[in-house]
Amino acid sequence: MLIDIIGDIHGCRKEWIELSKKLGYKWTNGLPVHPEGRILGFVGDLTDRGPDSLDVINDVYHLITQNKAFYVPGNHCNKLYRYLKGNDVKIIHGLETTVAELNLLSPKEQASHTRKFIELYEKAPLYHVLDAGKLVIAHAGIKQEDIGQLNKRITVFVLYGDITGEKNAKGLPIRKDWAQEYTGDAWIVYGHTPVHKARFKNRTINIDTGAVFGNELTAIRYPEMEIVSVKSSMPYVQEKFRDDELN
């Protein structure tokens, strides 16, 4: 399997297109196609905070429906899904930017984007186990003993990480560093926790390098385990990064 897995895009479509081209994909018919047959993967959090969430949804939706990519949802995907389904969710923490994009559209266009995202979300697995179990894509990670399982506890972990319910000095949720204790043979590729450079720990790789916070958008090429990144055009926000919490 030859796959290029993209970190949290968060509406940064300019960077996602640039990164795909740097990876060798050609946008000849409106979608990225690799001349060597490589395929794309997404760790979730396609939307919120960035300027082009709806177009990112559209890109990934069409890739998935044409079997040209793998996608797993993130916590922001989950919240957008609940909002579009009519649940009472707070329109904060970036969701307000996606909602603002939707509100600029006609009712027909709104309905189209809503349908696409709901379909994308509902057809996606919580996490992907690929390459005969050698590779797992999970938004915030997954414990070794939970691979192949599914329940409410695992769902919370995969979407939000190993949360404690407490907050750090920056006001951000405290997350235990689950990767420190991972001893599995499968490579776990995840995002969710912004770091300045892709972080390798045991056989886990965090590829959320904070594109929407002004740092980089990152991909990992599998099985080469090569990191490819592009610079972000967004304003830099130092306090959003978690490097100081990780060893």
C-alpha cells in the first residue's frame, strides 16, 4: 500500500492543495491523482477555524466517493455532524467559521453541502486499519489493546485523546501522552494535538503541525515514513501548540 496521510486541515484548502502537489498529485480534473497510483488519507478535522472548510469537505467527499482516499472523522467533524443533524451544540471553538460559510450560501447550496458532509461522516469508520493491520489511522490515536474494537470509551479516546477532564495553564484540555506507553507493532498515524514538527514516539506519528495556527500542514508518506510539509499562510498562534507537554 502506497498512501500519503494528511494532518488536520481545518479549512486550510490553499495549504492542502499545495501539499498534495508537493507530494506529486496532479489536479487535472478537479481532484488530486498521483501518477504512481498512490492514495490519500485524512486524519480528520477537515473543517473549522480556517477560511475554506466547505471546499475541503467537497474535495474529500469526491475523493471518498470515487474510492481515491481514506478518511476518519475528528472531534470537529463530529461536532459539525451533530450541528447539521439539528442537535443543540455550541457554535464556538472554530465551528462558527464553518457555520458562517454555510450562511453565505443559498438554501439549495446549504442543503447540498449538508448532504455531502453527513454522507461522508456516516460512511466513515471511527478509525482505519490498513495494510493487513500494519497501519492505523485514528484522529487522536488509539491504544494497542483497542485496535479492532469499538465502544463508547474507545470512541471518546479516538476523537478527543486520553483526556483527564482538567485544563492546563493555557486553558486547554489536559491529554495524557498515550503514545509514550504504546508498544504495538502497527504504525498509528494521528493528529489532534498540534506540535511544531511531526512527532515520532514508539510506532506512533502525530502529524498535526498546526496549519490553522500558522505553522505547517504535514503529510506522512507510507510505507516510506517520509515527512512532507508546507508552510501555513495563517497567523501564527504560539499558545495552541503542545510541544512543551510532550517528551
